[in-house]
Amino acid sequence: MKKYFLICILLFISFGTFAQKFAYVDTEYILEHLPDYKSSIDQLNVLSQQWQKQVDTKFVEIDKMYKAYQADQVLLTEDMRKRRENEIIEKEKQAKEFQRKIFGPEGDLFQTRSRLLSPIQNSVTKAVADIAKAKLLDFIFDKSSEATMMIYASASYDVSNDVIKKLGYKPDTTNK
């Protein structure tokens, strides 16, 4: 509903003032052409897999501890049972804390992603702004974003290849 409201407002504004010029870019398409972006994503995938293996190893260890505890439970005294239960609970807390530290909203993966991708995103944003100024465009929408969906867009307004060229790379003319 918000999308249609936004589109209606933009159409109303554009019909009211004919001097405004619109264009769009496809940031997914642009990012596909940036070797730094591909390299950063590959780096993030490798890190994520390594960290996930560490998390999985911790939970496998906890599972082994629990199964050993279950097998030995009848032979243990009350004090020994409590001690083993507490060890398992503590290991599980540590594993969950480690998982949160790595994959949580402010975790290592998020911070690494920001550190690697922010400079790339900033350069794309700057290139888009430079092109908008050079072409005297009033608005540029991101076609790849779900928040601003376009029902129809004339290819003559797509400046994605211009952004790729501005960043010093060669666009793939077969896809666009």
C-alpha cells in the first residue's frame, strides 16, 4: 500500500512540474560488475563458513557431553550429576554467547560486512550522485530494491551502465 501511495505522489509531482527528470539504476547489476564487491562477498562467505564450523563444533561437543551424561547418569551420585549438568549448561551458554558474538545483529560478521562493503557502497552512491548532477536528473530510483518497485521503466532511463563506467569498469552489454 505504501509503495502505491509513494508512486501516486511521485506521479502527481511529476505531472505538476514537467521540469523534473527521473532515472533509475539497478544496484544489483552494478555490484555484479565490481570485482571488489565480488571479492568482499567471497571473503564474507569464507569467514561465515569458518565461524559456522566453530559454532557447530561447540554444539557437537555439548551433544557428546549430554549423551555421555545420560549413559553415566545412573552410576553418578547426586553431587556428580549436578556438577555434570552444570558443566553442560555452562558449555551451552558459552556456545550460544559465541554464536551471538559472531552472528548477532552487532556481531563480528555484521561488522566485517560493514567494513568491507561500506566503501564500495559509498563509491556507487557517489558515482550515482555525480551522474545525476551531470545529467541534470532530479531523482534516481533503485530498480533492484523491493522498497521502490517499478511497474514499468523505459530502458532509456537506466543509467546503471553509466555508473559502472564511472567506477572504471566495463558493463556487460549482453545483460542490459
